[in-house]
Amino acid sequence: MKDYLKHHEWEIIEEGFDPHLNKISESVFSIGNGRMGQRANFEEEYSGDTLKGSYVAGVYYPDKTRVGWWKNGYPEYFAKVLNAPSWIGIHISVDGHKLDLAKCKVEDFKRVLDMRTGLLTRSFAATLSDGKKLRVLSKRFCSMANGEVGAIRYAFTPLNFSGKITLSLYVDADVVNKDSNYDEKFWEEVSKEASPGRALVVAQTKKTFFHVATAMKFQITTHGKIVTVDRINIEQREKFAGNVFQIDVEEGKETIIYKYAAVLSSENHPKEKIAAQANHVLDDAFAKGFDKLFDEHAKVWEHKWEECDITIEGDIAAQQGIRFNIFQLTQTYTGEDERLNIGPKGFTGEKYGGSTYWDTEAYCLPFYLGTSEQKVSRNLLVYRHKHLARAIENAQKLGFKDGAALYPMVTMNGEECHNEWEITFEEIHRNGAIAFAIFDYIRYTGDEDYLADHGLEVLIGISRFWAQRVNWSADKNKYVMLGVTGPNEYENNVNNNWYTNYIATWTLKYTQEAISLVKKKHGKRFEVIADVVRLKEKEETSKWADIVEKMYFPHDPKRDVYLQQDNFLDKELLRVSDLKQEDRPLNQKWSWDRILRSCFIKQADVLQGIYLFEDDFSIETIRKNFDFYEPMTVHESSLSPCVHVILASKLGYKAKAYELYLRTARLDLDDYNNDTEDGCHITSMAGTWMSVVKGFGGMKVKEGKLHFNPFMPDQWKSYSFRIEFRNRVIKVKVSNEGVTTKLESGEPLEIVLKDEAVMLS
Amino acid sequence: MKDYLKHHEWEIIEEGFDPHLNKISESVFSIGNGRMGQRANFEEEYSGDTLKGSYVAGVYYPDKTRVGWWKNGYPEYFAKVLNAPSWIGIHISVDGHKLDLAKCKVEDFKRVLDMRTGLLTRSFAATLSDGKKLRVLSKRFCSMANGEVGAIRYAFTPLNFSGKITLSLYVDADVVNKDSNYDEKFWEEVSKEASPGRALVVAQTKKTFFHVATAMKFQITTHGKIVTVDRINIEQREKFAGNVFQIDVEEGKETIIYKYAAVLSSENHPKEKIAAQANHVLDDAFAKGFDKLFDEHAKVWEHKWEECDITIEGDIAAQQGIRFNIFQLTQTYTGEDERLNIGPKGFTGEKYGGSTYWDTEAYCLPFYLGTSEQKVSRNLLVYRHKHLARAIENAQKLGFKDGAALYPMVTMNGEECHNEWEITFEEIHRNGAIAFAIFDYIRYTGDEDYLADHGLEVLIGISRFWAQRVNWSADKNKYVMLGVTGPNEYENNVNNNWYTNYIATWTLKYTQEAISLVKKKHGKRFEVIADVVRLKEKEETSKWADIVEKMYFPHDPKRDVYLQQDNFLDKELLRVSDLKQEDRPLNQKWSWDRILRSCFIKQADVLQGIYLFEDDFSIETIRKNFDFYEPMTVHESSLSPCVHVILASKLGYKAKAYELYLRTARLDLDDYNNDTEDGCHITSMAGTWMSVVKGFGGMKVKEGKLHFNPFMPDQWKSYSFRIEFRNRVIKVKVSNEGVTTKLESGEPLEIVLKDEAVMLS
């Protein structure tokens, strides 16, 4: 855990330059706009430790799988998030001495991310190796108003000299991916062009042949006047195009470089026109200028914050933490493009590749449901519907048939790209999360038609998978599900994981309901669907009903708790509080077998199931299971605490709820797990939001109504959040004086506050 | 399966040259002598598909581990068998046209491995690209009389031309390892020298710094007269030294090159003297000449065959198969050096790295016990004793303490080098096999003193491991062992694998007996051992006794069979005969999870346990378990069938025994698994020997007496085998006329033949 960032309500602030922290800051200060993103790398050259990262949504490379021991069924490729061509470079040298913060004396270094406006600012004074000193102030953003535009305002002032400064401004596709399996470069040049004042490179990914055009155009001013450069040299090499030139600078006089970038992908533009269109986008941006672009950008952010801000009074660190999480989620996924999804690192790093895990459905969807217009979360669902054929193929590879669908553990284009057998093949509860997301979306939005449009097909595919994945145990006289890994990944290849069995039977039930509903409301559409998926309705649904009726669920009658899996009680049942500090975190200190045979839980999946289906269980059952499992849970997944916060809140365990909330609220800001340098934990940030809104705020939707049941953490003075619900924005404020709810926009609405109906208007 | 090798009682014969089969033949025709080995690569250049392999026993390279997903506890390195510097090269060209069988027209190609004498012969006629035709006859062997010497007799005759031939004879350490994880070369040059007629390279392995000196010296004759070469050019480059020269050849006249090689390792010679000593060994070999060296070599083989031959009448393929297995095992491990062991590919390939698996104890030890003098198998045991400290370290890494020892799954120097969590950390039954081997050795040889010398320390270390690896299940009121993988690797991470639980409790019992015995017979030595290992005798043995008493063993009361693991009966119980042909082999056709949750068994480990401890079980129990498990067993491990042959033989299932025997007897000769090109399955060859001797022959040792209970496979006329037992050689011949037993050497001995005592003299 680190604590080097200043606490501030709206800003992330780093003061002083510590090269050892640079990669962490590069992650934390990342900016993006849903289409492109950029780590907080320096514009200047930097020879110190850095992870360069420019990202273009939806563009990936299928890197040849690397394994120690191949298992039949592994995918050939792992779809990697790509470090894309760089648009930020502004290299500066004076008389051959480079401005390179790894080699200069650096003073007054400050990096600020203004979350209100999505603006990254950096300022410092640097003394070059020959003693010349420059002050620099750079600002940049990725436009939320136009997802293909980035802009930089890079101002510098010679502090102790006058003379000539050499500048190189460029775009560069000759970039590496740290996460490459075989140290391969993933980009090839398609074309490039450069002329005074501008440059463009069109690069394509190997194998996938995505084209990305990266173009830049710049202007230089001094005291508000445009500087005309006498002679600009065109610098071109493989995958690289730019301008090199000298300008005269005067001691104490500020020079400002405005560098505008356009980043276009062949996902959105025809390849043959992409260069021209990039130039067009670039010229438009250039014409608007930095300030106007920024105003448009800031307006979008203003609107976003109106929809989804959470305020916390009395704890600036907590306020900063929750806003940081909301900020990152908002700039990662805007919901405008149903081909996109939320990668585990968003636009802040390459690690884990892929773009889509079950995190999306289980953690991110509730955030976008609660903070964005309906189409945003709908697009997340449509994304999976578009991948249905691939999910069916994926299941076929594993021996399933007749339209059974297994969604991949990790994917970019619908194909599985993960390769650990105990996860890829066995962590199949993800299929349940995808089914549940359809229910969750409809419950929240009331958009039942989605079933007819897309949802039912997905549900049928998933139900078919479950029906084939269980088998009849003659010994138990029940259906069982063997060889699975639950959300608690500290167990592998177990039999009858309670959570997986539960969500599987739930899916089978819900699919039957969905069939009835679509039949009733959209009879013709149902016939089309039944025909397309070749549904043998009676045969299949009666099989499903049989499984629902005769499914086995491990249970301990003595303690009256559900058992995480078969034979869980054979373990030595210890508590996390029995562990020595030096054994934590277990996943860094214990060998894998020791973790597996211990009772310790990464995230408690019985509780995950109880959280999802809480209305199925009495408060006493919830309490017994929470009291049994939580003390064994080490929460070594960043996805773990939020579910426990929500249940602890429900059970009135205030201190526990707050303790668990703290574990994720500032996970990246404080580099809690010592891995933020690889990128931020984007998807788990949604869990932090859930902790506040569904946990402390007790928000849920039941029978079409919004319920709140808030409590006040002792450590805070007040907190408030805004909820987007069926075309309304509702603000809830909780303080020691009580709870106020306010309809900020939309039609009047009846909500349920602490079990009492309240009319908002 | 292939069938291109001619059937012959003593020879392996390939006729005609098929480049597609070349790598398979390179494996099958490999030669070795326990210290060095050589795949059947060509002496000439060969630009076609080949796996070059020269091996020096005990020399390895710790290659950086390659995994997809790192698990805490994985070793940093995988000790790789090394392709060592090559000593066989004789390159030939005529007027710039190379003799390269990939580019020549090849006629009359024949490769013969004479197993009686360990001689590899190859002959062919080749037409070079310019039409010149040569006949070649090459012979080579790795001397069994001097493990550091190899010799080649390479004769060639121009068939349609006279003129000059260019020859290059060399040693070459610039070699690659196919199995390298990162395409790295593993050898560096230390020194080299070359002068007319000879050359030497001393190379060292990176990281491990083994030195290997490879030297060659040659002589050329025509019609028995030594050819003096006018001018020899020295050819030297990095890691390479040789001679290049021209000789005159005459149409129809044979020229013979005698190339002698010395291969010395720093395991046996001081590094600073290794070059000089290599030259010394080389000069000695050269002085003796090819024929004398060969005679000495052939005599050793003659003696070996007298000890261990098996004859089969009426089935030449079976005869050839069993001799091939004995031949390979004998040339892989001679038992003279207790630092060595039996790698899975012996000297026939690199794959799987390491040199030691549990195969050694479970399969190879019985072979060497039955065919070699006592010290050979004793050295296999001493090998593990030498690694005890490393096994204790290995257990510590996994969280065990107080002298608990876990022997590695795969090792070269005692350190674990495997990296699949479900095997490395969980396939711990290997520890039981190492304990059992001590018992097995003593049972066979009567050498109880071995316990005091080395055995007891190993047993205590292993028992401590078991005592810590089990835990008390409050639920079962028994000790349980969670999270293991049994010998049946088609189950991973199961609870209470019956075999592992059984061999663990057996170890705990046997260790207590061993303590009593050593205390009684070697009281002082016992005190030393107890002090060295810090034995808390009473406390530890009473814990062990408690575990023995209260260990849990899964059992099905209905069928009265032991259950392979907990919840085995939840599976859908099918038979292998229910599987479609297109699903076989499962490990190539089914995804891993499907294999895991199916009932199908790679090798039946309940039966493995019953085989090891057969006197613990009634014939009815054996039958019930065999009848339950064998029909579910796919035998997709080459180690599987032999155990089943032995039990089927005991149960009188003659047809089943023979069917299973056939699966391994010619595994490599017929390339049954389509992988012989990577090397032969050396360790499983011992299982074939066991199938004949312990299976068909019913050989076992009980209370110090040799028992035989032979039956006659219907397909054969007769078979015979020789057994080395306590300084006697006993020959057993079985035919339809009955069984004859004969003491071929040693003192008179009472044996038990079909339950009746027979005195042999």
C-alpha cells in the first residue's frame, strides 16, 4: 500500500517526481473517452521506467497462446489489448541535450487529474545536462465529445537561456506490447504521410488486419501569436512520421505547442478512406482549437457527473476514491457501441488481455444501469447476443451439442482466449451471470421486450448448456454438476459448487418463464426464435423442469448453511483471524495446493449467490451463511468485498460493511495490491459503486419499484448518490439527520424508502 | 500405429528410406551405454527432417520455466536433458556435391540395430546431384566396456567414378535443443584444439557449468592399408573443431574411415584436466582399434543378455518387442553410478526433460532387481537418499516443516522442475512409491541393512510429509487427504484418492517397523539417525499410528469395491466399450474437463494399489475391483497396462492379460502412440518386462522366497526368462508341456512353483 497521492475531492494530485512511482501514476492518471485511451506517459522522451500505453477500443491482436503444458481444448490464441500507435510525442532538445526527466534535475513536478473535466495537467521545471532550465506545463485530454480526438497543450519557458530549441512532433506505430507472449511487435505499416505541420500513419495489426489511422497536426504560439517555423524537416521511418524543426526561444518567454490528434479505427471507417477521414477529423479539431474542444469535452463530463456523482462528506479520501472509480468507469465505457465492452484494465494497461470477463455482467452492469441511460446497459447485453454463435461453437469444442452455449471466460470477439483448464473449461458460472444480467436489466428497466429481441435466444443457449453439463447421480438420486470452479477461485475442479448449481437451476427456471412471456406477448417472434434455435419446446423444457426439481445442493444440516461444494466440511475450518500476517496475501505466500485444500475463500460464492437471489432466502439464512463464510474469506479478489458489503449492510453489520468497503475504495489510488503499475482494476471499481449504492444505500429494485434502505457509516458525515431509473434521475442523500430523496428529473415516481412507499415528484 | 520395421528375433531392421519415418527410426535405432547415448542420426550431412541427439548422462540445463499462468510455488527452472556436442559427423562431398540423403537418390537403404551386440549398421547407395554414385556402409556403437568411447566404421565405395572426395570430420558443440523453452542454445565454448587427424572441443553448459570434452581421432584405410592424407586443413569456428581434406578414390574401391570419439564429463573428471584426459581416452581407443573395441563391447552385451534375456517362441514380433525393451533399458542405465537415473526417454530424445519420475521406483526398479546385480537397484535407492535434503527443501517451499520430505515429480538434481499445479503439488503419491521401493528392494534382496545405511532417513522424511499432509475431518471423524492427484491423472485435485491414502498409511506403518528393526539390529546407528533427523520418536510414531488407525478410505458397500476417490459414484458409470472409436484416445479428442468429469481412467490407481499390496486383499476383493475398474480404464498411459496384465494373470483372465500385454510390447517399434519420433518410452519398457515376468510368469517374492505361477498365453509356443535373485541366475521356461526352472548359476535355492516348494540346484 502506498499513500503518495494528495487527497482532494475532485482531483488526483501527485507532487514531486519519484521515478519508482512513475508507472503507478501512469496508470492512475490515465485518460480516455470510451473509444481511445492513454496512459499518463510523458510527451517528451523518457528513458526511465515506463509502460507506454495508447489504446483504441475494439482493436486487438490474437497472440499465440503460451502454456507450460497444453490441454486439449485450449484456444490457439489469446486476444490481447494492443498498445496502439502513439499520438502524444513531443520531443525537445536544446543544443543536443534532451529533455528527458530520467536524466534531468526535476523540480516542482506536479501531476493533476481533474476528474470533473477529464483533464490531465503536468508541470515541472527541468534542468538539462548542460544546465539549461525549462519550465513545462502540459495539459491533455481525450475528447468525450468526439471519441476520435485527443489534444495537447504543451507550454514551455526557458528559465535561464535564450536560443534555439529542437522539437520533434510525430505519430509512431513502431510500438511494443509488454504483454506480448513472444516479444513480437503487433503493428505493420500500411501507409504514412507527413508534411510541414502534420503527419499521419496508417498501421494495421498482424493477423486481425485492423487499420488504425493516427494523425497529428500542430500549431505553436508565443504570447498568443502563431509562430511560423522557417524550415521543417520531415522525419519518416518505418511506421513513423513526424516533423523536426528548430524554433527560437527567449528566456522567460512561454512557447505553447498545440498538438491535435485524430485516431480512427477501421471498426468505424472503411479502410480505403481511413487516412482521408483521419485528416478530416484532424482538420476539424484543429479548426476548433484547444479551448473550444476542451469546452465541449468538459460539458460532456459535467453532464456525466450530474447523472452519477456520489458525494461523501467528512472523508476526503473516500470522496476522492469513489469519484476516481466513477471517473474511470465512465471514461472506459460510454455504451454507444455495442461491439465494445469493459476490459479489466480499461484504457490503463494491457494486462489480462481480452475485453470481457463475467465482471461485466456481475459488477459493471449494475453500475451502468444505475448511472446511465438504458441503451448503455442494453448494449452490454446485445454484445453477448452478438457472440451467441461463437458461444455455441465454444461449447461444441468442449463436446456440447444441439445449440448449447458456453460463453468464454475471457474474450474479445466472442472466442475463448483463456487457457487454464480449471478456469477456461470449469469456471462456467460465467454463463449464469450472463443469463442473470438479462433478468437484472429487465428488472431494472422494465424492458421486457428485450427477451423477444435478443434475450431469449441467449437464455435458451445457456439453459441447454446447463442441461448437458449436469449428470444424473445414481448414488445421490439427484442431478449433480461435477468438475467446476466457482467464483471462489481458491477451489478448483470441485463437485457441486453450490453457487453454480444454484444459478444453473435459476437459469433453467427463468428461461421457462421467458419462453412463456415471449410466447404470450410476441407469439410470432417466438415462433421465429423457436425455429431458428430448433427448440424442441416440450422435450427441452420438461428436461429443464426435471433438473430444477431434482438438483442437488450441498447443505450442512447441523449449521443450516449451504455448503460451498461437496466435502467442504472435510476441511480444517479456520478463520482468517487465525492467519499470521506473514501468510497474507495467501496467493503470494502459499503454494497453490495449500490454498486449495485450506478452507480460505477468495470470494465467498455462496454469499455471491445469496446476494443475487436474496429474496429467495430468509434473513436468518443469510445471517447464518454470512457468519459461516465471511470469517473464512480473505477477499483476495478485488471483486470480493462489494458483495459482502451489501450483505453486511443488509444484516446491520455496519462496522464490517465499512471495513470491507475500505478494501476496494482506494485500491488503485493507494496501490493496495502493489500492481497498479500494470493498470487500474477497472471492473472492480463498479463494485465500489455498488458498495455505496446497494450496500450503504440499500438500493434494489423489486417488482418494478426502487427500494432504498440506507444506513450511515459512522466515519462519514453524509453521503449522497444519484440514480438513473426509468428516465428519472433520483438523488438520495443520507446523513445523521436522516435520508432525503429527490427527483432531479423525469416523471413522478413512487419509491420504497425503508419499507415505506414515498412519492417523488 | 506403423508397421515398417521387419520382424526379427535379434535385430531391428528398416529397409528402404522414407524421410517421413526418419525421426521415428532415429529414436528406435538409438544406441547408448549408460553414460552416453546417440540417436540414429546420420554421420553425413542431412538437410531433411531430423532430431539430432547426443546425450551425456547427468548433464543438464535448468531452462527458465514457461507457463501460461504462474502459480505460487512453481519452480523457476525445468532441468532439461541436453542435446550434447556431436561426435558422429563425417561430411562427404564430391566436386561440391554433398552426400545428403535428403537430396540424393537413395537405393538399397538398410538400417539394422543388432541388439545382441548393440551395433548400429546402415548401408545404402546414393546418387549425388551430378550423377556420381557412392555405396556406404556405416557401423557404430557406444562402448559398453568403456562408457566414454564411441566408434564409427564408415566405409564408402565410388560406384561410377574415380577422383577426389572431400571429407570433413569434426566435433561440434554448436548444437540446439528442440525442447528449449526460449530457443536458446545451452552450450558455450571453453576451449578447442585441432590438428591433423584429431580435434577436440570442451564446452560448458550455461548456468550449470558442466564441462563436456568431446574429442575425435580418425584413420582412413583402403584395402586394409592406411591412407596418408597429403594436406589436412584445420576447420575451427565457435564451438567447432575438425579436419577438412581431400582423398583420392577409385571406382569400385572401398575406403574406410574409422572415427573414434571420447566424450568425458566434468561429473567424472576435473575440469582443468578434462581435455587432456579426453585425449588420453581417445588415444587408448584409437590404439585398440575398431575391432578390438567392438569385441570388448560385444562381450559386455553377451553377459547382459545371459542375465536378462526373455525368449518367446511362436511369435517373432513379440520376441523382438520384448528384447527391444530389455535392450533399451540395459543401455540406458547400468547402475554403476548412483548419481544417475532413468529418464523417460533415456538416450533417445529430449522430451519431458528431467531424469527421474516415479516411473523409476514403480516400474524400473523391479526390472533392475530381476535382471541385474544388487548394486544396480541399490544405486537407484541411494540416488533418492542423496536427494533427501532437497526433498525436505521442496516440502518446505510448499509449507511443510520439521523434516517432512516431498520428492519432486520430475527432477535432475533433486530439485522439483515440473510446473503444473495439479501434478507438481498434488501428485504426491510419488512419495509413496519411493518409500515402497525401499521395501521392495529389501524384500527382493534381503538387504535389511539398507534401512540403517540410508533407507530409514528417507522413510522418516516421507512419513512426516504424510502426517502433515492429512488433516482431521471433524465431519467424517477420520483423517482425510484433500486435493491430490493419483496415478490416474484423468482426475485432478480430488479428495481421498484411495491409492494415495493407502500408500500413505502403508508408509507410516512400514516406517514404524523400520524404526524397530534398525533399533534392534543397529542400535547405535539408530541413535545417530534419530539425532540427525531430530526424531521425536514417541510423539511422531504415535501420531503416525493414530493416522494409520483412523485413516479414511472411500468404499462402496453395495459393490464392495474401494472408491478411487470421494464422490466417484456421482459420475455416470460407463464402460470403455461404450466409447466411439472417434473419441479415442480421449486425451486427444476430449477437452480436459470432459475427461475429468467422466468415469474414464487413464490408469486404474485402485488396481495399482492392489497390485503393490496384493497380499492385503483376498482374491475376491481383487476380482471385484478389477471387474469394476478395468472396464472403465482407457490405458492412455504407457505405464498402465502392465499392472493390469499382472492382476489379470493372477485372476486367470488370460485373454485380457494378453490383450493388455500387446498394448505396450511394441509401443515404440510400431509407433503406437504416434510420438516415437520424440524418443522411445524407456521407463514404460520396464512394464513390459514386468508383464511377462510378474504377469505371465507370476513371479513374486514373499517371505524371502521366489514364487512363480506361470501361465501360457494361447498365442505362443513357449517363453522363457532369466531372473537374477540373491546371487543366482534362474531360468524359467514355460511351454504347453509345462514349466521348467533351472538354476544357471549360484548356490542351490528353494523356490515356490505354483504354490509348491521346489529345490533348484
